[in-house]
Amino acid sequence: MAAIAERAGFAKPVLYATFADKAALAAELGATIAAELRASIMAGVVSASSPEEGLRLAIDAFCRFAEAETALFRFLVQGAAGFGRAFGERQLPAEVGDAMTDLIAAGLRQAGADPAMAPAWGYAVMGAVFMAADWWVDTHALSRAELVDHLTSLLWEGMGRAVQV
């Protein structure tokens, strides 16, 4: 918490007066970032010319966040698992998973397919993208565009068959 307070420009007692612990801080930050990220994902989806392009734009929105805000990404994504909270209490993974679920459900409905698989797929996509972004922010072994292309190809090959339009 001392490092967080210093980075935020607050005295540690002020930070503790506002947030009881890292979990409370993560919940508040997670809610704010999740709302922004969900809006970014959905804006891309709305502008997409196809479900595959929507998936690509959603993945890119998240990877842009991981690239631009690496420390915040690590705090919210990596730290979220260690706070002993239920999954639904971890704002960022829950919001991004829900956004991916909405995207996939819309694509399935548009294709005349059963959207019942959308939640499992939405959270699987979120997990794959989170973990790949975690690796990528450390290595930058490829460009963000290449990462997005690879993830889109991997995920679309499996899901695309169900949403052929």
C-alpha cells in the first residue's frame, strides 16, 4: 500500500482512510477501469463489420489497456486472484467476461445459433486474452497487432464455426 500511495501522490494514512486494504482499492479501481474497458470493447463491437472483426476489436481494446497501463493491468488482473474474493467480486475479470459474453451471444443470435454457450465462451476468451496479455507485456515478443491477430485467429477458428454468417 505504501508504494501505491506514493505512486498516487497520497500519504499512506490518506490511502488507508479511504481504502481498508488492497482488496478494497482493487475493487474500486477495478470497477472504474472495467466500466471504461467495457465501453471501449462495446464501441469497437458496434463499429465492426463482422463478428470476427468485433472479436478482433474487443481483443485489441484489452491489449491496448494492458500496454498503456501495464502496472494497473498487473495490479487488477494478476492481483485479483490473490485477494480471496469470489470471482464475481473481481470487477475487471467479471466486467470483461460479461462484455465478451454479450459480444459472443449477439454473434450467435445473428447467426441463428443457440447463445447458451456464450457465457462459457465469453469467460474462456477473457481468460485467454488476459493470460496472453500478461505474457506479452513482459516479453513484447511480437507487436500488439500481431498479438491481436494471433489471438483472434486462435479464438475465431473455434467459435467461428458456430457463427458462420
